[in-house]
Amino acid sequence: MSTSTGGGGGDDDDDSPDLVCQLDCIQGMVDALSSVRWKRHQDAVIELSEHGIVLIVEESGCLQAKVYLKRELFISYNYGAEGRPRFGLSLGLLVDCLNIFSAPGNASVIEIQYPCPDMQLLLKSVGSPDSCLYAEIRTRIPDTISWDYHFEQAGNVPPTFTVKSAILKEAIDDLDWPGSSIQIIMQPDPPMVTFRGEGHGDLQIEFPYYANTDLLIAFQCDRHISSRYKYKFLRATTSNFPSSVLKENRSSKVTIGRGGMLKIQHLVSVAKPAALNHYADVQPSRIAYIEFFVKPEEDETHSYD
């Protein structure tokens, strides 16, 4: 039988969970989390707050990704903790468990609860009078996030551009030079973004900006700027796009910050399948926000006024 989430437990119950929430689009959550899963065995840190859930993954102190699941994504969200609890777990295990719940014939609504008596994360199907599917995932005390920082703008006009996600993925895939670095160049005159790969040869992909083209949807840059990034880290930002992002023709925003720090932002729909038939009308509240941060290969970013 299903259980009621009520108000998140009584006010005088010290053992009440920090969070009890329910979600009616399990596949959307799988898509959002899978977009930051760039290798099979990957640890993650989850941070809870009254505003929603944030999942953080990183690698080698050079690549960090965050998935923002706002409380508006959930059909109920009962938060009773003080501060912002954090815990670590296996990202792969979490995604694999959610995939079981999202399989055809299983429950359409899942309840998420943390912590259980032994600090587990509990996933449980609700709404079925005949059966209840549940999974408990062991959590751990999280490692310190080595560079959990505030992204700083580079100048008064931060270099940024917006491009269709499918085009960005295709460009990065085409620049596949194993072990190499990729140079990203932005220039104001003529307005253009250039991706340049160097390996056993050179490959350059240019995105000119014109007001009447769909290639670059938006462009902002007031000076010449360039930075290099390890290809394997840059590829991780687009390698696991869910099919929904490509089908819905969504866009990604790329910004170069102070010191050459690269920020890439994606949007993933977390809505019931019926809503996706009119993807252009998906409510902003049913969108998961994905952010990647990539450190430049070199300490300095070359900028020319």
C-alpha cells in the first residue's frame, strides 16, 4: 500500500525525514541525471534545500556538473531539515534504480525519502493498490567538493553565445582528437565563435553570427578572447544528451568567465509524456537546469581589446 506524505512528519518528531517528495515523471529525472553521467562508475553529492534538490559531480578538479531539480518539478515536496543536508552516493546506482521504476507497467509516481533509519535514500512507488516497488540506496558522508565556487563574469560584457543543443553536440563530436585540447575563440568583428582542434592535423568549425540565422541564436562579445580545454572534459558536457533535448530542439548557452572558466547550460524537460506532445508549451516549472563548468587547460585566457 502507498503511504501518505502529509506534511513531512509531525513537528515534534525528531526522527521525521529531512525530505519526502513525489514525482510523476520518472523518465524526465532519469534524463536529467544521465546527462551528467560521463562514465560508468561515478560518485555524486546531493544537496537538499527548501528550494529543491541539487546533484553535483566532478572529475579531476577540472570538470564539474550540477543538476538543479526545483521543488516545482515535484507534485509534493515536504522539507523539514535545518540548513542544507548533503550526502554522497553512486550516480550510476541512482540512475539504474530510477530506470526500474520508469519501466513500462511500473508506477507512474515515485516517492523519494531521506534519510531512512540507516541514512539510506528510499525510492518507493505509490498509487498502486496491489503492489509497492521500493529501493534503498546506501549513502555516505560526501567528500569535500574541491572547487564549489561562484562563477565570475569576465568584464562588463561577459562573452556568451546561445546555440541549438544538437548543433553544439555535433560540433564537439566532430572535434574528436584523442588526448588533445580544443580552443574556443570568440571575436566581435565579424561576430563569430570558432572551435579549433589540434591533433594529427587541424580541424576548425566556425559559427558566424547574423541576425537572420538560426546557427547562433544569441551572441555577446566585445573583445577577442580564446581559451583551451581538454577535449575529454569538453565532450562530457554534451556526450550524454537525452533524446528529448534533441527532439525538442532545445538550446544551450555557453559563457566564458574570468580566467577562462567555461560554463555550459542545458535545459531538460521533466514533464509527463503527454505534455511532451506540445514541447514548445512545456512550463518553465517542469524544466531541469543542467550546468557544466570546465577549467581551461592553461592558467591564462588570452583576451585582446
